[in-house]
Amino acid sequence: MAEGQTPICAETYMLAAANGHNGAREDPGLNGLDRNHTEKSSGMARVATDMKQKCAAYVLALRPWSFSASLIPVALGSALAYKSAGTVDFVILLVCAVAVLVVHGAGNLVNTYYDFSKGIDHKKSDDRTLVDQILEPQDVVMFGAVLYSLGCLCATLLYYLSTLKLEHLALIYFGGLSSSFLYTGGIGLKYVALGDVVILITFGPLAVMFAHAVQVGHLSMLPLVYAVPLALNTEAILHSNNTRDMDSDKQAGIVTLAILIGPTLSYVLFNLLLFVPYVLFCILATRYTISMALPLLTLPMAFPLEKQFRSQCYSKIPQKTAKLNLLMGLFYVFGIILSPRGSLPRLLLLFVPYVLFCILATRYTISMALPLLTLPMAFPLEKQFRSQCYSQIPQKTAKLNLLMGLFYVFGIILSPRGSLPRL
């Protein structure tokens, strides 16, 4: 080695020290492994984050805040079965709840898909899973198909678990399944102002009747009657949603009931849907059993919703109405369970018109109170129906219908011009 020349090992040591490695030699093999491990860990973290976002997007597309609209009718139908049959099969209850829930979820996915494909959803929509490209349209279609298949499997299980006839089971179940799809899929009932009718029927009478029928093994008109308060409140969820989306729906070229009647009458309709159930609960509580006053505990939650709707601050109203629907429905179910057997009326449809007349009379014109003069004729009919003495009930109901209709006509004729709400 020449004089003054630094040895290679010393040069390497000094360079390493200058690079902050304290003079230690670098092992390229170990550093490569560390880099590969770091890259692999970061890649796994990205995959985990993507999966988490995708799962959250699937849940958002299902719109879980609306599930009370399907679960409460199942609970109500089962409670009515308990009062009439004295028992409830909890396995059937669980399978029925899953069947209704997955069909509801699949219907929401169909809604998401078609709203996106028709250009209705946008960056400010509540459900932006497809707009933000978190999910692909084919992902939503596949998930919806899986849920519909799971629902059909549950319906098959119910056929073996329940004594309900196959044709009756298929009629109710596939009627609900078809409604959930046709709401936005196919002919798209939502887009031609028929969505409210679909929701009113499906998440009211149909779901309650389904849950009741699989428990007792036969079809009955009783669930249709008791589904009325719940159906009205459930429709309030949809109506508030459509009122909120009125402008964007107009731009997309679709027609909803909220668009047809305008903001003012939408407010009136929302109030009817929100408060008529409480009037019915008051009638049930004062005339039949005090346990039916339990849903009135949720009344303080309804007034802020009315105030917010009146001020046209529609944001979050559907979610808040769904929360009210859940709590009111639970208290309604508990009220039925706690009621003495045989204490509930079976002719609730008879009294709903009188509730509407009360609203018209107090809010618009006193002449609309004339049909209330026939109310004393309704209570004996209910009592006779409850005691299952059906003889002459159709004739007596027809007589009541004639008199009430005449007073209704006179009430309209006598009302001041422009005093009645216009649709």
C-alpha cells in the first residue's frame, strides 16, 4: 500500500460514520428485507382501509336508519298474534324479521342503483356511495341479489316452520318483494308519484299481516286495522324525504306527491301523518285500555319535527322521523302486549274518518264537524263486532255510511269558499 493512502476498511468506516451509522457496515440484504416488510405492511394497511370504506359504503347504501319501518311492523304483527293465540313462536319471529329486513335492505339498494342511473343522486345526496365511486353499480346489484336470495330462503324456512298455506305465504311475501323492487326498479312507481302508496301498503298492512299470519297460520283482517297508525307514521318518513329532495327531483324529471301538492300542502300532509296516530291512540286509551296511551310518551318528539318542517329546514328530518317511528312503534307494541285480552277494538277503520273530520273542523272550517254527529252510531257497531255478533253489521254500517256521507256533503257545501285545503 502506498504511503499516505487510507486503507479501504478505514475509508468505509469513516464514510459510514459520516452517514450516521456509527461506523457500522450496512448490510444491503437486511435493509432490503426491512423495506419489503414496510411496503408490505403499508399495502396491507391500504387494503384494510379500502375494505373498511367499502363495508361502510355497503351499510350506508342499505340505509339502516330506515329499518325501524320494517322491524316494528313485524313486532306489531307478532304482538297481535300473541293477544289472539296466546303464544308466539320466537324462531318464526326471528326468521320473519330477517326475511322482511333483507327485502327492505335489497329494496334500498335497488333505489340507490336506479337513483344513480337516472342521475337523481348527486354530491349533496345522503347516499353518495355510487356518486363518490366508493362502490361500483355492479357491486350494488350483486349485493341486492344476495339479499333477495336470502329473503327467499327465509320464506322457504317459514313454509316449513309455519302452518300458513303456501299460496297465502307466497302471495304476501312475493307481494312485498315485488313492491320493494318496483318502488324504483322496473316501472319505477316512485318516479310517477305512486311511491307513497307503495310504502303506505308495504310497511303497514302487508308487513303486519305477514308477521301475524306466519304466527297464527291463517290470514286475518285484524292486522290491517292495527297497522293504520304505524303505516301513517312510516309514510311520514318517506314524505319528509321527498319534500327535502323536491328541487333535485324536479331537475331529474321525476314526479312525487310532494312535488304535486307543493310545500304548503306537504306541510299539512306531514302534520296529518305525524299526529293522526296520536289521536287514534287517545281514542284507544280513553275508551278501551290505558296501556294504549304508552305511544303518547313520544308526542314531545313530534312537535320539534313539525316546527322544523314548517321552517323548511328539511335536513335530517327523515332520520329523526324514523327515530320517532321506532320509539312510537315499540311503545305501541308494548301497549298491545300489556292490554287485557279482548279489550282492544276490532273496527278501528270505522273511527279513522272521524279523526280526519276533527282535523278539518279545527284547522279549516267548523262545518266539517257535521259528520261527527254520527259518531254515537259507530260505538255500538264496534261493540257488536267485538262480541262477534256479525248479524246485521253490514246493513248498520251501510246506514252509518249514508248518514255520515250526507253530513260530509252538507259540511262541504256550507264551508266558506276557499276555506278547505286544496290538493
